[in-house]
Amino acid sequence: SGFNSIGHMDTMLRRRHHIGHCKEGEEFIQNVFHVLFLLFSGREKPNFSICWLQYEISKVVQCLQAKNKKKLKAQGKKSKKLAKNLLKAPDNRNHLSLWKLYAYLEWLLGNIDDARKVFDTALCTAGTGGLKSPQLCSLGLLYAQLEVELLESLEGAVTSRAVHILTKLVESGPYVPYSGQVLSVNVLKARKTYEHALQDYLSKMPVSDQDRVSGANQLINLVGCYALFQYLTVGIDAAVLIYAQTSEKLEAPGPQKCENTGENSGIQNFPTALEAVTLLHTNLLRFHMKMSVYPLNPLREALTEALKRYPSNQSLWRSYIHIQRKSHSASKARRFFDGVTRSTDSLEPWLFAIQAEQMRKKLIENVQRADVGEIHSTIPETGLTNRIVALFEHAVQSENGTHCPLLWRMYLNFLV
């Protein structure tokens, strides 16, 4: 008993409670992790530990979303204990990706100072690999991103902790924790170093498959760091320019179209890198719109272009739905969803199209029920209900939709 709610049911509301991980299912998963942990050694052990810690972090995020403080405290205690035990294992001790996740866990739990200590310790002990080490780059990027999210405005961002982290990352000396100031000469040097590093990277793309995977990761982290650095020291346009140049370069190697896919063959070489760079780009635009006044169009254009190319990317769809909620006209979004669902076998466009309509329906019902007594019972919102049912019907008739338990559950849930 208890296994039916593992997996993808955790987002569906049941009465007022979110369906979380049930007790028996959770015990089973923990037993699997404990047994497997003893079987791995060498390079596999840190990779396995990363999966385990990511799973723990997902539970913390779930508690944060449900705003359950009591549960968050208990979960946080368990997750921290596990993270410390994982880091004690000899194979894991010097693995930067694990330190990164541990620091992120502390940050999520609201222990900002403790998280900073973990980040600083990891950067100090990591040596002087700088931009050549993908793990170090990734650690620095996450640290800087989290610090940027704490900024109240972009004034004075040039001397912020985030800029300090990003400048120290490119210096060949050992890392020095933030002391409250950033020298402008260091900023200028760092900008030059980033620029040259990115040009070098894009000019000599790795050829072998093994190199390509690590090369793609390194490129993503490098572009992320450089763009964030430019955003904080120059402005949003400078950051967007880096994303545009990188995307152009990643698409460029094959101007001739592949016959069967219609995509540029350059994308075939670095699909993950291009997708990740697009995601960094749209996330930065979304963040900037929170921080200051900025038009919506650049973000909308970037998202629609990206979603035509990556119709199964959930993060991009979430961003798209988020910005469409602010628009009073649904027709543009509906046309876009319709176009994407026709051109792809992915199920994500259907699921997000349904979610967008359900959110719209909820919004209209809330407005109709606001302080007017029983008026809502005389104006039923049938138009949207019919549209949602039609979307479900089309979705479950598609090849992938027929075999998707989540879709059928959502349909049943809606009809009830």
C-alpha cells in the first residue's frame, strides 16, 4: 500500500492538502538509497550521493511551497544530517557538486550565513582551477545567483558579494571571502578574462562525445557567469548580448538544414548547451522584470522561440504561463499552444495548455464570487469548462496522451 502517490501526483490538490510522499513509499525509497549507497565506490559514489541529496532537497522545496513550517523544520533537520553524513564518506569529501548542494540546502532552509560559510569553504579548498574547472564554475554561478536574488535593487550592485564571487572566480589566486568591497580594477580585469575565455571556448568546440558532454557543461557555466557579471556591472542589454552571441555560435556550424529534422546541424552538436543557455537567458529576463521596469516583449519572444524548439522543456512552459497570466487576452496564447501541439509529439504542451485554461477559469470564478453573495450560481462559466474538456479529449487521443496516467487522473479530477 501507499505507492500510488509516488511520482507525479504531488502537484494535484486533494481537498486543501497537497498530496505529498506517503509514509510507506518514503520508507521504501530510503531503504533503496541506504542499500545502494554501500554498493557504490570510486567515482560512482559521489554521483549517487548527488541523486540522494537532490531528492532530499526536492522534499524541502515541497515543504516550502506548502508553507508548512513545522514540517519544514523536521525535514530540514533530517536532510542536513544526511548531507553531513554523505560528505563524511572518503570518496565524497572533495566533491564540489556535493558541497554545492549542501550549501543550497542550508540556503533554502533560511540559514543564509551558514550557507555562505559552506560556499566560501568549498571555494577556498577547491584550488585555483578557475574557469577551467566545470564544478568550480558551477558552484560559483549558483552562489552568485543566490546572492543576486537577495539584492533589493540594482543600484550599487557593482560592489555586491555576487560581483566579488564572479571576479574571484577568474583570478588565478586562491579565493578570498567577501570583505565588503570590490575593486574596479579587478572588475575590468575579470571582464577581459571572461571575454577571452568565452571566445576561446566557442572557437575550438570539442569533437569527441566525451569531451562534448563536459564541454557543454563548462560552456553553460561560463556563459552563465559572464552574463550575470555583465548584468551586475553594465546592465541587462550587455547580458542579453552574450546570450545572443552564444546561441548564434552554437547554431552556426551547419548552415545547411538537416533533411529530416529541419533544424540546423549545429544544434545537433550541442543541443543541451543551447537549451540551457536559453533557459538562463529567459530566467534573467524574468528576474530583471521583477527588479525594474522593463518591457514584456523581449521575454515573450525569447520564450516562444525557445518553446518551438524545445516543446518538452517544463521550466520554459512554466515561465510562459506565468507571463501569460498577466495578459487579459487569451487568444494569442491559445493560438501558440495550438501551433505547438500540432507540430510535436511531446505531451508537455497539452498539459500546460490545460493548466493555463484551468488557472484562467479559477481566476474568473474568483472574480465572479467576490463580495456579491450568491450571484455566481446564476452565471455558470461554461465556455472555459467546454474548452478544457475539449483539450483533455484531444490530449488523451494523442499517441503519448493515451498512455499517460497523469493526464487521465487530471481529466477525472476535473470532471469530478
